[in-house]
Amino acid sequence: MTVETNDDVRRRVADWWATSVSRVEPGVIELRGRPIQELLGSASLTDAIWLMLHGTLPTPRQAELLDAALVGSVDHGPHAPSIAVARMSATCGIGLNNAIANGVNVMGDVHGGAGQQCVELYTEIRDLTAAGSGLDEATRVVVERWRARSKYLPGFGHRFHPRDPRRDPLVGLVERAVADGVVAGDFLAAGLAVEAAIAPVPMNIDGATAIIYGELGFPAPLARGLFVIARSVGILAHAWEETQGGRRIKGPIPPDIRPTYRP
């Protein structure tokens, strides 16, 4: 039987949450090895997000793409379930942190998960193309595979917008980044190929941001996490606005309208 020394125990406890993300000690805060005092005033929140997830600071053009994707996902009005839930929660006497958490918890595979799924879709097309398939053939195979599982193709079509107004500016930024050698363009090619294959159904915000996240090297699950970060800003703004209105226990529909009863 091996007897642990005090140093062994201390090392084992210290290694329990071993991390390369940050170092925090008395008088020291480092993010990915960079002292916080060097980042304050010089790095933006977008820079910090990139640093925490990638481990390095982005170039200005990389930051521009990430920032645009985040801004595009900030809000979509009270008819978005995540916003509506947060607003209702804010009238129930809970704090903003709880209202934000309730809004975030509504986001799953259907509402909030399309960006991750779309990165996965594009990745399959990219991988088939890299293996030797033509882009059109790879797109056809992957789209058929996805449509065999669901009639909904993540990243395309919108229940509200005939054409998502965020699509063209975001795709345009990526096109310029590809032309300037900032990103490779594989995910852009995949996204545009899918859009052409299923025309006239247009790309939506999730399809456009999935191009950006893929081009910037973020694994698919992080596309969902980044969407949650961005949408939390809108959730906060809506929840705060609702608390200023003075209404208590605000339900999903006006109280004088009764839900249809179906015996």
C-alpha cells in the first residue's frame, strides 16, 4: 500500500481542476498566459472570447468576422422564445441573472442549435470534397443524407423573413476575407453550394454564422456556445426593459384573450 505524502495530496488536489485557460493567484490574473492588466484597455470583448477559446489573440480581420457573427445573433425580438421567456420571468420577481438563465435554457436543438448543426453540415461537405468528390456532388449527397433525417435543413429558410437581412452582409465579409487570404473559403463554398442546391430557399443567420465559425476554426459545438453568448446580450436588454415597465406576472398572451379550449 502506497502512503501519500502531504506534497502528493496537495499536488493531486491542485491537479483536480488543472487548466490552461486561466491562472488566478493572489495578485495574479492571467487569461491563456496573458496578464489581465495587459488586456484591459487594449483587447475587446471579442478579442477576449477568441483568446479564451483559441488560446491566442485574433488578427484584426479575424476579430472583425467573429464580431460580425456575434452582433448578428444578439437579438430577434420578443417573439423569439428565449427573449419571451426572459421577459416573462423578469415580471415574476426574480433577478436579472435568473431571467437570463431562463432565456438561455430555452435554447436547444430547435431554437439555438441550428448554428452548430449547420457547421456539422458544412464540415461533411468539406470533408467529402477534400476526399475527392466534386463540390456539387458532395453537396447533393450530404443534403440528401440530412433531409432523410429531417425535413428541416439547419441554416436555411426562416419562419419570419422571406430573406434574412443578415445573410448578405455576413457572407460579403467572408467573401472579402477569402479574397484577401484571411480564411480558406471551404465553408463559404459549402454554404453557397447548399443554398444553390435548394434554391429558392435562402440562407439564414445560422447558415451565415456557421460559415464564419467554420472558417475561423471553431469546432461545431462552439457555434452553439457563441450563439448563446451573443443572444444573452439581447436577453439582458429585454429582461431589463421589462422590469422597467412595472407589470407583474406578465403571461405569454394578454389576459383578456383566452386560450382555445379543446375538450
